[in-house]
Amino acid sequence: MSTDPVPVIEDAPVFRVLSLDGGGIKGTFSASVLADFEETLGEPLVEYFDLIAGTSTGGIIALGLGLGLTAKDILNFYESHGPAIFARAKGAFGGLLGAKYGAEPLREALVDVFGDRLLGEAKTRLVVPATNLDTGDVHVFKTAHHARFERDHQAKVVDVAMATAAAPTYFRTHRLPAGTPLIDGGLWANNPMGAVAVEALGVLDWPKGSVRLLSISCTESAPTMRDRSRGGLGIGRWLPNLVGTFMSAQSSASIGTATLLLGHDNVHRISKTVGGDRYKLDGIKEIGSLRGLGSTVARDEFPKVKQMFLIDKARPFVPLHQGAR
């Protein structure tokens, strides 16, 4: 593939995209970063982005922003409901023979925030990845921002959120009203940067050089997997490290794809590498620490983010089911 710089189009409209990683309760970090940005800006962030993508916990944040919730409201969701969602692991065999947590606390929390609202009520374009467990195919929920997307706008936001957040071993498979079994989109797009870059250029047909992408992680940990054996690693060494290694590789590939497609100067990723296993997907004891870390990172990042993404507001989004052409 070519690595030539992506050309900058003079006087062309700029399209701004927000991409949010998955990570369970670690979404508190992302929500804190966004809440700090929004407080400093003094206006809703959704008004500045033409497209928002999010996977798993990032999908919940994306849905909240898209429906007009403030970033502070979303941060309050994690602080208020997070402890209940991950409060009670199921018995000694939870996560081995069945899902570690019941889905009802998550559903109740989502209903409390979203009620019966539909994806079609979003104020901007949304992309929320999930995975079809029956077929193994990707299942991506999208607003009606293209002529092919004729049905998802009727989906309940709670169903979309439950599907993208149905992390294997943590929550059971979520079935849509029609019976489709869906699980966490993090299996293929925990970092959705690459997928949303393809959406911007390949589906929406926005010109190369005109798309800017802001990506926010849920913190990252340095890799701990080492192979110093002569015969390779066995199942006992791989099992505890497989998910982390897979997620790290997927994220790296996604960053590379987005950067190659959009151009290095058009991509900005906010992340924070932390030591060891301090922050876990269900680590509710660290919610306060994650909020503080997000605020600290936002303070350092705001000047560049404002310059790249928060100067001019996005053009109004009118979905196709409301008559746009």
C-alpha cells in the first residue's frame, strides 16, 4: 500500500469524526476526557462532529452523545450505575460456565438513561459495531446516513447498547426482538478507528484530506507477553494473555488503517498507558481514579483538540428517513 501523504484539499469542507474504544467501566476515563472538553468549550460536543463511532462502552458513550446527552451526563452514568452493573459476580464458576455478570442491571441502567428512544433520533451520524454470534459476521448499527441504511433507525437505543456491550464471559449474548444473537463489537473493532475511517471515505464518500479523526481510548497497558522458551508457549501461558494481546494487535492495526487512509496529520489519538492490571473492565473501585486521570489528560490535550476539531460546528445532520437526499 502507498504511504504517500494524503493531499490537503484547499477550501474543501472539513469533516470531523470521533472514535471511542471499548473497555467496560474504563469508559469512565473517556467520558471524563469528553466532559472536561465540553465544560471548557461551553457547548455540546455533538454539535462539532459529523460522525461518531463507538464500540462496547464506547458505543454507549457514542449513543449518549448522539442523542444529545451532555458528556457530564454520560460520566454520571458511569459513576452512578457502574457499581451496580458490576456489583455481583455469579458464583465461583461465573465467567467459566456462564456469564460473569447478569445483564439486568446493565439493561435497567440503560433504560433509566435512554428510555424507549430510537437510534433514528440521533443528532449526528452514528456507527456502533457488534458481532452476529450465529453467522460470525460483523453487525454494525448505523443511522440513516446512506441510502442502504433503511432499518436501523427503528432500533431501540437500549438494544443497540446491550448488543455492542455484550462482552463474552462478562455478559450473556443479547438477542434483538427478531431473535438475532449479538455480542460485543470489540471482537473485531474494539478500537473502531479503522472501521470509521472506511465509513467516512468509502460509504459517505468524503474526500481524502478533508476528514479529521479524534480517537479516545479507555487507557492502555504495556504488553506483558514474553516468549523466552525454546519450544514456544503452551495453553497455560497463552490463556491469561490472549485477550490482551489480541486487543493490542487489533488496536494497532486500526490505528494504522486510519492513519494510512486519512493522513497522519488528520488523526489524533488520546490515550494513557498505565501500569499492570490497575484498571480492569469491571474494576469499579477505580472509577474515581479513572475520572481524575481523564480530567488530567483532557487539560493537556484540549489546546490541540480545540484547534483540530472544535473551531467550527458541523453541518446539520438530516437522516434519510426524515427526507434528506
